[in-house]
Amino acid sequence: MTTHTAPPYSGLSQEQLATLVPELLLSGQMIDRSGMAHLISEFGREVMGAIAIEEWMAASPVYTSRMRSALGIDGDGVEDMFKCLQLDIGAPPQFMDFRFRVDDAHHGSFVLNHCGALLDVEPLGDEYVTTMCHDIEDPTFDATAIATNRRARIRPVHRPPRRPADRTPHCEWTVTIEPDREELPLPPDAETMFGTEAGRLELSPIDASATDGWVDYRGPLVADLQFAEWSRSALVRVAEEVALQHQLLALGFQLSLRRHAENELQVVEICRKQLTGVAGLAADRIRAALDLPADASGLARVLAVHPCFGPAQYTGLTATADDDTVVVRLPRESAAMTDDGWMSIITPDHLEPLQAIATAVSPYLGVEGAHETDGALEIRIVTTDTARKESGEVAIARFSGGASWEFTDRGRSIPITPVGSSA
């Protein structure tokens, strides 16, 4: 009998982390592909749009500020803002293919050569496209920008619905910072998020003396971040921060949902469906990306780095493989439980998100049950002879092009030279 507790991000190699970080960023984008379908079913398109606006305005100023601090992005110009977008679950690399132009410190623009979110929504019709590309983007882009400079504004040059239908780039936006412009206020929900355990959480420090790659993002803005060029220490921190972005977005979703739901039971049910969908989809991609075995040991390793159940400093999750069995422990006293977010909806009677992850690793892995012990919820997942079908919640999330997205190697990071610069 072999017992092995799977390592968190800090136990992965530099190569594994460089592969995993883009997957984590993409997973964060898939949260809405999972959750919004259930909002549309319950409330319709307009309420879905309102909740999307409120959740992103709550979360993005907080996690953007955290990433700026972690990676030494301490300026307040257009380049600094673009750096933050490259590390944002709202803009996963390649799937949301931002191409940046910098005119000077206070002026720039970007186009999206490929917008995976747009391609997911276009089949639903122009009304849904307008909701996403107009109603949602206008306030949420500015909410992200103010984490860098409260006098920044992001405004469209053109955006969908696309005319003609195959227009590329998919959209174009300008970014301006005017020193005499009125500052935008911090959204009230973001103030709430800054006060959560997730907003204040301390994560792994980056070893500034590391020589195996970048330890910060103080250098020039580059066209494509190549995570293989980053130090292992920096990648650990980035992975932890991106997992925390998931948690903050889920808290913002929950906060907004409570304003529209009939009761707390409806809030919990929708949040559980949201978590189940993205949990299964992310697990499928993580196992494949890291080339992990489709067995109990592979499941333990997926769980230990799954962004919906991390970072470990926040949730306290451990996953131990013992031959054909996995034991998952979720402490009932943790920062995640204090925040009353995703971890609080995992109960002995509702283990659907964990089953979704298990099924994604292997259809022959099944949740046997759970019980409270020693201050933790202990979940037992076993290997069975019966294959399970993918849940409906995961199938809904899988309609996104992100489910089958393939990242490509774009070579080394190339600095973006400001227009007119002699550099």
C-alpha cells in the first residue's frame, strides 16, 4: 500500500507550473461559462448581465491590486495596466488574444484578434452579444483599469455585434489617462471584497534572488508572456494569485446573486451548479495538460492544484492517494470558510463538485461519502467498476470553446516598443 499526499503549487516543477498557469487563467474565464447559463435559466438575460457586471466590478480591482503588489507592477501608466490584463482571468492568453499598442505613458490601445468569449456568445444572438460587449464591458473594463489609475478610461473604437459577421479583429479599444480628469471611485462591492479573507490573504513570497527566470514584471511590457521564462518561485505565486482570483470572482458572484435571488437556498443551489460545472471542466484540462494518470493518484494531484479548491493557504485542502482511494480533507476552520464562499457549499449531502472532478479524471472514480472528523470534512473517493456519466453542469460549461482550446508556443517574450520611441 502506497500513501501519497499530493503537492500544492509549491511542490511543482518550473516546467509544470509554466504549463499550468495558462490553464488556470483559462479556467477562471470558464467560471462565467458555467454560472451564467443557470442565471439565464432562473432570471433571464438582463439579470444575468447585472450580476456579471457586479461580480467583476467586485473582484477585479482587488485581484488586480494584489497582482500588482506581488509582481512589482508599481507604475500607474498604460503599460502597467496592460501587464495586469495579461495576468487576469478575464483575459486568458490566446483564448482572449489581446494585442497591445502603447503610444506613451498615458495613451494606448488594444485589439482582440480572437475573443473566445464572443465566439461562445454569438450563437445566442445579437442581444446577448450586446449585453456582453456593451453593457458588461463598459463598467467592468473601467473597474479593472482603476486598480492601476483611477483617471484611466477604456473606450471602444469598434465592438460586436460584428458587421460584417466575420469582422476581425473582433474589437478595438483605446486607453487614456488624463491628469485633470475626475477619479473613478472604487466600486462599493470591491470595498467589501478588500475586507474579505481572500482580499487580505498572504501567499508564498517570491525569491527575488532566484536565477532561473523572471522574479517580477518590472521590465518592459511584452507582447506574449512566456511563463517558461519565469522563475519557479514567481510561478508559484502567480498560480496562487490566479486561484485566488477564482475565489474572489465567486464571492462577487455570490454577493450580487443575493440581491436577485428569492432566498438563500436559491443562492446556494446556483453557486453549487456554477462550481460543479467549472470544477469538472478545469479538472479535465489540468489532468491532460500535466499528463497525469487517470487514476486515484492522478485525481489527488489534480485536486491539490485545482484553482476552485485553492490556493492551499485559503482552503486548506489536502488530497491523499492510497492505492485506489483518495481521501480529501477540507478544514472547517479556514479563510475560505470564514468568507462563506465555494468551500461552504461542500457538505456531506452535496459533494457534486468533487464528483465532477473525479469523473473528469476517470469515470470509474466515485465519491463514496463524507463525514466530519477532527475539524475537517473528510471525503472518500474510490475506484469502482461502474463508469459515471459527465454531469449536466459540466456539459453546460463544455459548450464553451475554452473546453477544447489548445495553447500554442509563441516563442520568446518580445518587448512592446512605445510608438515613436527610438528604443
